[in-house]
Amino acid sequence: MLAPSEYVRIQDDPTRYYRVPLLGWIYRRRVARCISLLPAGGRVLEIGYGSGVSFLNLSRKFSEIHGIDLHSHSDEVARSFAHTQSNLYLRQGDVRNLPYEDGSFDAAIAVSIHEHLPPDTQDEAFAEVRRVLAPGGCYVVGVPGVNAMMTTAFSALGWDIRPYHVSKETRVLEAMGHALTMDVTRYWPRFWLKSQTAYVCARAWKR
């Protein structure tokens, strides 16, 4: 990761938590778990890249990193990584209407994004990701569990997640399976009730 002061401050981006003892480890591990499921390739698209906390890890696997986010700080984020010599191509946009040509990417990743989309738009979002993936490309998604345990945990941090986490992980995985061929679904903690999971990482392919 970059030094904390080097990251562009984006509203609602959890970068500030990444250096907090224990909590920071959890936040970093969710990103690492998702990236570990990606095969190396040429071009990757990160959906909802925020301030770019995953860029350095992604640059070890891909020659080009493309990113799209709702915020309007693409140029600022790119400048904050200029000294890393990463090949970044960042744009503003929505996963439900991606501004890329069909088959543009070898892989795509979205960490803690799909839970913010309304349940009835999940299929639309996954269809768009499928469209921009090259044949044989993969999509890795990470989503927090939406359950009483997680609501309580975030409340202890002073954050009511209920207005923001509007889609349960089960709905996200369902839509993912409709659009793509899934081969990996990992729940964390590993030996915990799936109905009370803290986080899920899943991988699927465009066959």
C-alpha cells in the first residue's frame, strides 16, 4: 500500500480503516483474498476502485489496470500513483452501464461494491460485466455478509450499514451464477455459519 497520506480522500471510502489494528488487517485481507483468485493477464477492470488501495497488488498480475467509479476524482487518484509507474486508466461511470467495448478485459474485480446495488439491478450489472469480458475472462467479487452479526459489528464502529448494504450476499451470488459460470465461493470465517458470514469472495468465468 501507499503511505496513508498519499491516498486521495474519497467520501465513504474506508481507506482510513486500513491502518487500524486488527480492523485494518481485516480490510486488507478481504482485498488480498479477492485478488488471489484472479489469474494473471493483460487488462483488468476494477469496478468501484475508490482511492486505489488494490492497485499495487493488481499491478503485480496485470500489465494494464482500468478502473471505474461513481466519484469524479479519477485524475487525482491517477496522479497519486504516478510515482509507482503503474499503467492506470481510470474513468467515471456505473457498473450497470460500462463505457467499454465488448470483450475489452481479461478479468474484472469488484470488492465491496455489489452490496450497494439494489437487488433488482444485480442481473443488469452482471450482464454488463459479462459483456466487457473477453471469452474465457473471469470476474471476482467480494461482498460482506448482510446479517445481524455484521450489522452489530458495524454499529460498534459507529456506522449503521443498513441504508448502504441493500443486497444480501445470497442475491449477489445468485445473479453472478445467472450471468457467468462460478467455480469458487469462499466464506470467511471459514468454519462459520454461512448465514452469518462476515465476507464472501467468489469467482466466475465467461464461458
